[in-house]
Amino acid sequence: MRTSVFAALLLAATVLPAAAQSGPTPQEQMACRSDAGKFCAEHIGKPPQMNACLRENKSKLSDACRKVVESHGG
């Protein structure tokens, strides 16, 4: 269970672009957690790659995550 929590925290920290003026809110992190794990798991802990992956998979993302990605320039 600790591994899952740790992985989720790493994932949440990488969901939105590092160049954004403010970091992702907890709500934004939760909106993309599942999608990021499903489509971009190999990029956990690598924010630039994760962001690119989410943008590349935007058409497959849940509505909530797609809105988050778009609101941060994706």
C-alpha cells in the first residue's frame, strides 16, 4: 500500500506542465491521476515527459483530465 501511495504522489506531482506559473491543485491532480497511470505510467517522476504524454493522449483522456491539460496549455 505504501508503494501505491508513493507512486500516486509522484504521479500527481508530474501531471501538469512544470512551466505553469502555479502547481496543480489537489483537484487537478486527482482529475488526471487515473489517466496518467493508464496512458503514461512509464513517465512517472519525469514531469516534461509526463506532460508531453498527456498532451499526446489528450483525445483518450477523461473529460476532467482533458480540461486540466487544456487549462495548462496542452
